[in-house]
Amino acid sequence: MRGLKVCGRYLSWDDGAPFFYLADTAWELFHALSREEMDYYFSTRARQGFTAVQCVALAEKDGLRTPNFYGRLPLKIGDGGMPDPTKPDTDGDYSYWAHVDYALEDAEKHGLFLALLPTWGDKFNKAWGIGPEIFTEENAFLYGKWLGERYKNRPNIIWMLGGDRPLEERHRKIVDAMAAGIKSSGDGHLMTFHPVGGRTSVDFVGDADYIDFHTAQTSHGIEQCYASDEVMLKMAAATEKPYLDSEPRYEDHPACFNTKTRYYWDSADVRQNAYWDVLSGACGHTYGNHCVWSMNRAPSDYFPYTWSEALTHEGAEQMLHLKELRLSRDYFSLKPVFGLVCEQFYGIGHMVAAAGDGYVYIYSPLGIPFTFDPEPLGLKSPLRVSWFDPRTGDEKIFGIIKRDEKATLAPPSQGKGCDWVLVVESV
């Protein structure tokens, strides 16, 4: 498997070919699944076009004290009676870490990177959650060094520090030390940071040399979920590094965390964030399903499906089309542009546009007709316009327009779930 590098605002393979980071969220992967279940999970996500999976070594759901599928824990107990991050438990025939090794090998067979969090954030900042807090600056370095030495030669790792908790000064020192430990082993994998909800990694580690690309968590409520593209643009203004959304709305998540409404974010909701973000210059996107990240086995109001049922839900099957659209034209030249749409709508209906060498994408999340002004682009006339369907990946030529004339365009359908991408190209 080839390595990755930063290429301007985007990621690429070592040979310079575009790499589109299309991740799934599987936080409880190591903690909950058997080998056979992992293989089914990875094979499904690979078929659906994903290129990465976000998972956690020391998992959120009592990952230090509740054993994995095979009855193993990640750490031995230290002198103070607490799990000790300087003592990973590798004893026996099939340790917890042997299971992590298996996951990495299996993912590689399916062409998938693991965006690997060394720990969930409650293990160094128990602002909420189960914890316990076990990390200090000193043992975080040693734990990071152990991880780096164990996995520095694995080709399919992207390190993702953080884990859904804010950083005060002492927490930042712990994260810095963990990163330094990983790097001290000679590990050369890309590294990023997963922030707390409603924040970005720029807020917490914007000055960190070890960060290769930044991420946001626009999360599952309404405070930022309808403005995720604005969050992307704020990151773009604050850093020259690539950026993306590592936790937007999850499919099958109770809207705004409220089960009483009986409304769960659906495929249309997750597509909106995906296209808003990517056409705002993101180097990729993270999809998530509420029942999959948790590897849920017992449906409830809060987790309405089992993980295996949710694995093939509509939103997951449709993420491939976003990747294919991005890779279908000159990849590295795409940038967000403004002023191409004469009207602008608000909230769920707002539109975004991006242009690359010889082409334009405009995303209409509700299929509302709009007026397109091509003149600022300087594209040669005439211009061919097509409609790309985010639900199916189909692209159909609509007609020809002149470069110097505004055109009022009506997407093929309107309403919630009737999102479309206008594709404009020089003929």
C-alpha cells in the first residue's frame, strides 16, 4: 500500500496521485467486533468506496475496563490500581493489541487506511464520559513511543490525536507529549486531531508542527450542522494546511440528540454536509452512522438499528458518488468561489460553489431554481451544463449556455432530498 503526503490544500499518494479522504466513523471497532465481523465491516466499506476508517485504541465505552470481543483489555493494571498506559497487555496467544494488528492487516487487504486515535479524550480529560483519566505528560510520551515503534512500518495508518474533548493547558501538554512519543520512533505517518463538538483542531493545536491536516467536528445538533461549510472556510482562513470535517451529522442519529421528535438524520442530511464541505475546499469528508460507530447490537430509541443493519443504509451507499465526482476532473485546482449564484438561500437551502481548471460545481441542497452568472469565471464559450445526482452518481447533460449571459436553471426536482450538483464546463 502506498504512503500519503500533503499536496497543498489536499492529500495525495506518494506518487502525486490524488487521495480523497473518505472516512467512516467506527470508534468501537477494536473494542466490539470479532475478526469475522471486522472482515464483513471492512469489505462492505471498501465496496462502498471508503478510503479510511476512524477508530480508537482505548475506546470510549469503558474501553479500559470492559474487555473486547475476545475478553482482553488493552492495558495492565499499574501500582496504583489503575490501567497503566506504559504497560500495554500483549501477553498470551491473542492479546488486545494482536486484535488491533489483525484489524490493520485486514483493512490493508481491503485498501483502507485506519485513522487511529491512540485514546478517546476522556482518558486525559474526563469532562464527561466514563474515563478514567490515566494520562500524564510523562506516560503519554511513553505510550505514544510504544505505539509508534509497534506501528511505524504499517503502511495504512493515519494518526488522529484528540478524541472529542477540549484541551486546557495540561491536556494540551499530554497531547503534545503523545505526538512526540509517536514521532520519536521514526514514525512518518500523517497526523491530525479530532476535536470536541462545535470546535476545530485549529482552535486547540493550530500551532502544532506535528499536525499535517486539520479537522472540525460540526456535530449532530443544529448549531453548526447547517453551517459546516462556513466552518470549513474559517479553517481555511486560519491555516494553510488541508482541512475536513471529521464528525458531521451521523445518519440514524436522533436529530439534535432528541429522541422525542422521532426524527433521525437521514441520507439527505448527511449528503448536505458532505457536499457543502467538499465544495468549500475540504480535502475529503467523514461519514458516520450512529449505530455503526457504536457497533450497536441492541436497538433502542437512541440507537434504532444494529450496526450490521445500518452498515448498508442509504447515506453510506451514496458517499461513493461524492468521491467519484471529485476525482472525475482536475483534482488539485478546485477552490471555493463566490458570486456565481445570483440568489442565495439560507439554512438548509443555502448553496455552495467551487471551480477548478475548466469546470465549476454548484451544489443545490433543495433543488431550488437559481440564476447562474458565468462571466466572472473567464471560461471559454460556449459552456456545457449537466446535472449530477448525488443519490445515484448519474450525470446528464442539460444543455449549452453562453459565457457572457446569465442563465436561470431549474434542477430536475425540488424539495428535501432533491439535492443536485450543477456541473459547468467549457466545450
